[in-house]
Amino acid sequence: RGAAALVKTMDFQCTWKGRKCILNLDWESGFTLFDASKPQKSSRGQLMLWYYEFERLCGSGDDGDHLLWLDFGGDSGRQEVFFEKSPKYVVFVLHTFLSAKTARLGLFT
């Protein structure tokens, strides 16, 4: 959990709806998907495609192969993201960040 507080953010190359993207997990702000193929004039230099706070995450899963799905609820809340390799490493970081957030709130002993 202490590592999550030190690292704070991680980027993962992926594909979403056929676009090359970067999924950013930030332990403070949540999930942000950036278009990796189109540089933009912004602080990050990439077009933001979507953003969800950690609190919006209702569920997640993966196929153990390439697909990670994140369910943020609502009509457009389920996002499917593809990775070159198994998304297990992304799931590991996600669980580490969520565990650290829970511990910080005093909800995990």
C-alpha cells in the first residue's frame, strides 16, 4: 500500500475502439484514457477520451488474455480496453491503488 502512495500514477499502452491509447491510473483521481496517436496542445500533450473517478467503478474483469473491462455504471459506463499482453498487471495495479485508498480511509485493517 505504501508503494501506491509513492508511485501515485501509472500509464498502460492499450487499444480502445480501435484507437491506440494510454490508460492512466492515478490513485488520487482515477481512470483517464488518452489518445496516444494524436498529440494535442494540453498539459499532458494528448487528447483525453474519457475520465472516471475511482468511486464510479462498479465492477471490473478480464479475459486473462487481452481484454479488460471496467464498469462505471450508467449508459456509457462500461469500457472495454485491449492490451498486447494479459491485462493482469493492470488489474494488480488497480487492486493495489484501491487497497491503498481503502486503507487511507481507515476501511481496511
